[in-house]
Amino acid sequence: MDDRTRTELEAASFRRLVQHLRERGDVQNIDLMELAGFCRNCLSTWYMEAAAEKGIPLSKEEAREIVYGMPYEAWKAKFQTKRP
């Protein structure tokens, strides 16, 4: 497989993962962290770091909005639950 095809497949997989997480607002970040060792915030940080490596300025809030599909505070208000 050539590098371009690999990159395209990785990008498609990432987009599908992000879409899946957007559709599963019932899954809390803490649950993801406990089970998988990463969460939506990790993905947004990795996205921001990848942008920085390319010289593209992207704030933490902008990166989170890309992953969450809405502003982070709006997502928290809509989906985040209180832990007992």
C-alpha cells in the first residue's frame, strides 16, 4: 500500500471514529478513559498537535469542536452526567 492510500484510509477511519463518538453521547469520557485509555479530549489534543506539526494554528477549543461536533461546553451541558 502506498503512503497516500494509507493516509486516506487512516483519515477515513478517524472520521468514522469521530462520527461514532458524536452519535454516542451516552458514552462518557471517563468511561472511555477507564476502558480504552483515551477519550474525546485526547483525540482533540492529538488533532491540535498534528495541526501544530504542520504549522496550522488551532486552539484547544477549536480542536474540541471538531471532535465533539459542537462547542465543548454545549456538549457537556447536553450529554455529560454527574458521577455518583
